[in-house]
Amino acid sequence: MAEAHPLSARTLFDLRGCVAVVTGGGTGIGLMIAQVFAVNGAKVYITGRRREVLEASAKAHGSPAALGNSGGSLVPLQMDVTSKDSIRRAVEEISKSNDYDSRLVNNAGIGSGRAAAKPEDGPEVYGKAMFDEDINDWQQVSLSNNTQIYFVSAAFVPLLSAAVKSPSHAPGNIINVSSQSGMTKWSQNSQYAYNCSKAAANHLTKMLAYELITPGISIRVNAICPGYFPSELTYGSSDATNKTNWPQEEYDAEMKKVGANVPTGRPGTDQEMAGAVLVLATNGYITGTCLAVDGGILLRHPACV
């Protein structure tokens, strides 16, 4: 077979020889990302708390029939990103059979509650609804959507820095799955806790990028900020293969409920997530970027940047 042109998609997005870790990789956006890495040749560890979900996803989407002759694979590995002991054990397990980790995708996260009123309800009603939110919910959302990114990334720094030992000799990189919710001033129907946690994740991305690009470490760090994609977080459930189908009429109803105006008028697709994440995973000249993949929602709702 003739050698592929250096500017061909096959060459630009070739992940053969790469080792990747995708947290929350058993469903939703995490599974989309794990699939595109594996289809392009990477050995991908998919982590999460639910072992049975990880094993089902690896079986359904990681077989040679699903991946073709890419040489990639999906490896289920149980890990709780909010537990330092669990993170440490996962790093040790991966280190047993790998000298490096080329890609870390911090995708795991949770949603949050909303204040049960609107500003239009007036200061007494809205202020009370805001104050009635559970402070423990805020703390758990911050831990699950931002704090854990710091500790998971820290634990993998040595393996990521060692990615220069990989066949491509490219430095390792981190991709944080944040959200357009962290880029907008709009609270999305009083969803304050979640949006604050994602704004913090975006800023953490930039700080990590600033520090970890230091020579001798040389790790790129970026974030992808999705809009509305099919997942258990947005739709609430998935099928037997852990994929989520979001019917258009139900998507339209949800957008009306939360007051979202998405110019493309539909949820994002697996292919659209795959194309965006491949750019961040392979382009060695991009670091410190928060890439919105949102169907244009930030054109209709006020953004912070």
C-alpha cells in the first residue's frame, strides 16, 4: 500500500501506537471520544464507577468487527474520579503494561439542580428559591466537574510527559470535556451550580496549559465545550449498547423548557464530536484553547468570551 500523503486525514489523525484514557468513557460523549480514538488506532482505557457499563461498552464497540483493522481497542477500567485512592490504583494498573499515556480525556461529570423559580417571579420568590438550593449539591457538582480534573490530571502527569517514548514521539495532551454552559452568562434556567463548575473547568484548563507546557513536562492542555449532545446527562438514559438516541421532538421540547435557542436546531452527532476532538488530540500547535462545539448557541445567548 502506498504511503499516505502527510496532509491526508489518514496521516493527520493517525493514533496508532497511542495509549489514551477517557474518564466517564462508558456512555455519552465519553464513549463517542473513546470510539473515535480506537477507530483511529489507539488503545483506549475507558473508566467509570459502573464496571458492568464499561464492560458492555467495550464488548459492543471495541470488537474487531466494530473497529475494523484499525489496531485500536477499548479496555474497561473501574475508577472513581472523586477518590484519590481509586485514581492512584488506576494509574498503577495502566502503568503495569504501558510506559506512557498519550491522551487523557477528563470527561466524567454530573449535572446539577436548578433554583425553582425565575427572576420574573420577583425578588422575594426568586431570592428564596436561590437560597433554598442545597449547598451540598453545589459542593458535589464542583468536586465532580472541576476539582477531580485537577487530581486526575496530576496523577497522570508522569505518564503523559513520557509520551515522547511513543511511536509518534509527540508529547502527551489533556482534553477536558467542559461545556458551553461554562462560557455563557446565561444561567440556563437558573442552573447556577453546573455552569459555575464548568466555568471553573475552563479556567483550570488554561492554568494547566500555562504550567504543563514547561520544557521537561511538555503536555498540551485544551478543553472541548459541547452544546447539546445525546447523553445520559442531557436525555436521561441510553440503550443496551450505552448509546443515547435523542428524538427530535423530545429535543425540541427540552429546548423550549429551558429556553435554549440553538441555531442549528438539533443536537450534535457522534461524528461532529469526533471531528472536533481529533483536532485537539493531534494538532501539536494547539494548547490553552477552549473549543465550543455548540451548534451556535453562544451566538444567541451571551457569552463570557
